[in-house]
Amino acid sequence: MDSPSTQNNVKNASSVLRFPFVWRIQHALMALGVIGLALSGLAYRYYDTGPGRLLMSFEGGFGARGILHRICAALLGAAIVWHFFWVVFTRRGHDDFLALMPEKGDTRRWWEALKTKLRGEPYRADWGRYTLGQKAQYWIIATGSILMALSGLMLLLGDRILGMMPKQALDLIRVIHGGEGVELMIFIVLWHLYSTHLSPGRFPMDNAWLTGRISRERQSREHPREVVP
Amino acid sequence: MSLPIKSCFAVKLLHAPLACSIISVAIAAAGPVIAADAHVPTDAACIECHSRSNRLVERLTPTKASRMLVDTTAMERSVHGSACLACHSNGTALAIADHPATTTTNCGRCHAAQEAEWSESIHGLQAQAGNLDAPRCNTCHGAHDIRMHDDLESPVYRRNLPATCATCHESTELQSKYRFSRNRLLTYKNSYHGIAVKFGRAEAADCASCHSAHSIRPSSDPRSSIHPANIPSTCGKCHPGAGEQFARGGVHVLAEKQSSPGMFYVRKFYTWFIGTLMVLFFLYIVIEHTGSARARRKERSREGGRR
């Protein structure tokens, strides 16, 4: 699938624009929100442990931690809403979203890539703009963030919705919010940050999320079907 | 639950008005440590015998000494100060007032409203029926070291209250004896209320916010603040939205299969899901790095072969 990012790449002949500016701002907003949410959430969840207490005092105590959590939730919420409108109302966002859809052959390509890695051969698979792993990261983080935002909103509006639902529902929402939060954090730390920082050839960091650009050589190696002749 | 001082015959005799003067004369003759006017019912006279300044204490066994001694430093710190006779007297003559039947009566002389509430509570009814396990004023508030309820060191201060209630309600012996619901402290401590109170939030609920301080009644009692019919109004004190619907569901909830299957299965799912994810991620990382190392080795050996 041809990507919008492959067009208008006259800035540098040896590199291509992979992530446009709007994408990078959305990503930064989301990263800021998620990091703050994770730190303030962990301080609450593990309040009775040494690291939890340390985090709590670092965040200015119980009250300040709550305010920080809500501010970061607002940042994440803003990123989600902005991304939604970007996808729905802009050509570039719409195309980028379609490129993230799972397509036929993804699992075959993934299996081929895994076999290549197991055999110790140089990585080469005919991925388009996104690999199956990148698509999975997007969808897991997107659905997880929406679930967190909805459950968090229900906990925030607890007083107003208490009359509408039995307390069991509130208890369940609390468990979901905590469980999903830990799952997302593990997911982001162990997979997303790994692939950006510690994956072979990436250390100390893949700068694409800051500059938006990757080399043409890398594009043809990792995303050959995205290359415009 | 044991009482700090037993109202045995010898102690009654020692404090009886008639016996007092005879005994005090005899003790005064024994040494200068006992004031000559010890028979006069004053707070100072009480302290003189019941503090460590009384050298006769050294001759007592540790058990007897601990029964007799009063922590005078704690008394001076307490909200009542060193006012022995206010509690340990019936107003006309010295009397031992530590017996369960009289303790609350003495507190009630000044705290009548609280006493009235307590006497109709499950604690009060049991105590008046002679149950020595039932908590009286001093069980929760302390005896000689009584602090204001907003004093950080008071056992009934918001942050200390859960541990004070837990003394009985988390006691394995009393839980079995009276079939108390279990894990009340654990579930409270892990709730938003418990965490907020621990970190000093003034508006969060402690035990007394829902169960009341002195009018504690079992949930089966229609007058109880935690009777299902009263839950909306009790929760509604802080959460105006809480209605009848909200009363459906326990408050001290553990993620157990029997009592709350929804929470149980959701928690189980996340535990397994997160565990599996971690294992798969580590496996993937190992595969990627070993594969990459093998690819580099192959590349190097090919380059070596070409040379």
C-alpha cells in the first residue's frame, strides 16, 4: 500500500518522511499522558510498598498524585480525540489508519520473518507501511487506552453514576482499570520501548518518533512494499 | 479481653473510706514515701501511690506492679489530665470504678450522649449483658492516655481507627467465637477510602463514617447505618448520587469466586494474560537477539571467506 508519507520527500534524498509532524505531536502528547498516568497509577496501586511510597512522595503526596493522574488523563484524552478527528477528517490520517488495518498475508509474513530470525538470517519480509507487530501495538494500545479512558471516566464521575449502577459494577470497573493499566504498561515497556530502544540495530534509540524520518535503505529493508520507485 | 485492674477484695478494702485511714497510718509509719494524708481523696494522693515514685512498688512482683502503676506521663498528656477522681470515684467517696459495669457509667457522667448511644449499640448491649469481650469506652479510647479524636496519637484518630477496630474484628479468636465477617481490615485498607485515609485525606470515610462511632449495630438491625435499607442514606452523606441501586453489592469486597465472581474472573484473566504476555515478550526478545547475533556471525564468516 502506498503511503502518504512517501510523497513530498524532497527534503533529504537519503531519507523519507515516515511520521508527519501532526503524528509526532499526537504521539508525544500520548506518551506524556501515558507516562504520567502509569507513574501516578502505580503509586496508588502499590501504595503499601517501598517503591509505591517513594513514587507517592515524589509526586507530592496522595492529593497531588490524584491531580497529576487527572491532568495526564486529560492529555491522553486530548490525544485520543485529536487522533480520531485526524483519522476521520484528513486524507493523510485516513490513509495512515487504513495502513494499520490487518490484511491478508500478514500472519504468513510474520511467520516468515520469525523463521528468518530463528535461522539467523538477515531480516527481510515484504511488509508494507506497518509490520504485523506494529499494527498489533497500535490496536492494543488504542483499544487499551479507550478502555482505560472510559473506565477512568466512570471512576471519576463515581458520584454521578453511583445511582445508575450497583456497586458490583463499580468494583468491576476498578479491577478492569487497574488490570488494564498494568497490562498496558507492561506492553508498552516490554514491547514498544524495547522495539524503539533495544531491538537489534536500534540502540540507543530509533529517532524516527522525533525526526519523523527513516533512511531509504531502512525503508526498502523493513517496509519494501511502501517504497515508491 | 482482660481488664486492667481487677476489683478484688483486697483492692476494695485498700480504697474503702474506713479502711483507708487505718491503712494509711500503718503505711505512713513504714516510711516517708507515703504521704501522711494519703487517705484524703485527692488526685495527687492517687498519683503518689500509683506512680513509680512510690518505692513500695519495687517490692511487688512485676504483674502486681503493672496492675497498680499508672503511666503518669501519659495521664498528663491526656485530654483529661491527672484527674483520677473524675473517673475512679462515685463523687462522694473513693471507689474502684474499673469494673465493666461501672466504667461507662463514670464516663457517662460527662459524656452522657455518647453513653446513651453506646448503651443501645451492639457493643453496649453485650457489655451490659456481662460479656467481657464487648468493647467499653476504654477499649477504644484508652484508659489513662485519652486523646482528642483529632489527635494524631489517639486510637480513634481517623488514620488509627481501622487498627483499633481490627484489634477485635481481626482477632482470629473473636472472629471464630462471634462469626465476625473476615477481611474487613484488608478490604478497607485496599479501598479508595482506606488509602485516602492512610494518606491523611480529611474527607475520606473511616470505619466510623459508615458504622457510626457509638451507635454501632449489626447490619441486620433496621436501625443500623449499614442495614441495606439505610445504605443509600449512609453512602449518600458523601456520595449524593448513591441510590437504592447502589445498595446492591457488598462494601468490603474481596475478589473471591463465591462472593464476587465478576471481579474474581476479571482479575484472573489479567493475571494470566499479563503473565503470558511477559513470557511471550521475553521469548521474542531472546529469539530476536540470538537470531541477530547468529546473522552477524554468519556475515562475518562470509566476509572472512571472501578475504
